[in-house]
Amino acid sequence: MAGAEATGALDLKDKPLPPNGRPGTSGTELGLRANREKASSAFQRAQRAEQQYRAKRRATYAKNDIEKAKEHFKNSWVSFKAGMVYSWHVMRAGPAVISEGARVKMDAQKEKGEARRREKAAEKKKKLEEAIKKAEKATEDETASGETPAA
């Protein structure tokens, strides 16, 4: 041990132990631990960056969807207003529509009645013409039979 003291090198056996009674860590272990912590922090940064990218992408899609929704609501509002205006016009014109329907129905009934009257008149005329023909024939027969005995 005397040679070790003269050179200033410490023998591992002479090295004092830390207060917990365990030997100290080697440089390799410290390097490995530092590399692991460095890799772990790099992985966490990469995860955060990936999450930020996803959030930004979702936000971009959401903004586009909001714009499209606004446009659709604007168009639907215009269509809704037009529909309400036309519905109001229909309600205001409802009595006219109903009376028009009734008038059409009445006109159809009148036309049907007139057709029946014309038909009856035609039958009556036909019967009268037949009666006139019979009467003319009867008068002709009488005149013809009256002229023969006188001659």
C-alpha cells in the first residue's frame, strides 16, 4: 500500500463508501442513464409535436366545416324565408283557391245539367217530329182515302 500512496492512486478497497453503504455508480451507467433520459425527453417532445400537429389539422378541418355550415345555413335561411313568403301567399289566397274549386265544381255540374237538358230537348224534338210525321201521314191517308171514293 505504500506504493499506492506514493503514486497518489487510490486502491478501490481503500475508497470510502457513500453514507448509504453502497458503492458509487460507474461512468458507463451514468452515460446510459443520461442517454435514456435524453431519448425519453426526445420521445416526449416528438409526442407533443405529433399531438400539436393533429390538433392543428383537426382545427383546420373544423374551420372549413364551420365555413361550409355557415354557407349552408345562409342558403337554408334564404330558402326558408322564401318558403314562408309563399306559404303566406297561399294562406292569403286560400279563399280564392277554395272558391275557384267550388266554381269549377259548379261549372261542371252546370255543364252536366245543360247536357242533360239538351239530350231531353233532342228526345222531345224527335218525339214531336215523329208525332208530326204520323199526323201528316194520317192526314195524307185520310185525304187519299177521301179522294178515291169521290172520284
